[in-house]
Amino acid sequence: MTQLRAPRTYPEAITRIAGVIGWDEVRRITGRAERSVRYWSQTNCKTVPPIDQAQALDAAYIAAGGAGSPFFDAFEFLLGQQIVRQEACTRELLVKIAIATKECGDAMAAAMGVVSSNASPLNAHRAFAEAEEAARAIDALMHLLSSFLPSNGAEAGTNGGNQQ
């Protein structure tokens, strides 16, 4: 059965390379058993060839007339996707910071109005409503900030890792 492999992924890269140079050559270059190198082509495989072997496989693929560099292309694409996700998390954090800053400023300004000599109950209600909005904005900010905290998971230490 033919397994679908997403383009520009490591399983697709090894499959493309093996399609040009053959599994025996992949095995020879990597010094791995055939079962191991074929497993790299499985979409559920969690391992990939080490960088030096991936470079050697790309070089053999190019030398055999293959177009592109499958492992390099996959690495470049996947790294680009990771950077886009990280930047999106950072942009979202900046938006939440701006909203929380504005709402806190509005709440402080309204609260200052409560202590003026001509303050009315309406000023207190307005200040309370502004403080509620500020609290919601701070809660949203804290929720997003928590995704930037180190964790024990696979995304530990990544920028905005839990948002992905």
C-alpha cells in the first residue's frame, strides 16, 4: 500500500532519495539496516537521519541526477513554518500587551475620577466597569503568557510553544 507523505517532510525526503538512488544505497550511505532506513519513510516515524547522513544522502541524490536537495528542502521548509508560528505567537502577545495596557490605563483614569470632589455614583460605576475590562484583558494576557513559560512537554523552551 502506498503511504501518502506530505511534501517537504523528512519521510517524503527519504522516499524521494530512495526513489532515485535505491534503498540499498541509502542503507550503505547511512550504515543502517534496511528496516531502519525504510522506517524513516513512515509518517509516524519520530527519528530522522543525523545531519551528516542527511547531507550525504542529499549529495548522493544530486549526484544521481535528482532535482533539489530533499532533506535540506524539508529542513528549510519546516524551520520556516516553525518561525512563522513563533512570530505569530509573538505578534499575538504584543496585541494582548497593547490591549491590557490600554484597558489598565482607562481603568486608572476612571478610578482617579472617583476621588475628585465632584464625583458621582456614575463615576464609580464607570470606574468599576473599566476595572472589569482591565481584569479581563490581564486574564487574556496571562493566559497567552503561560504558553511562553518553560514546560516539561515536547515544546519546552520554545517561544510560544503551547500555542502551536
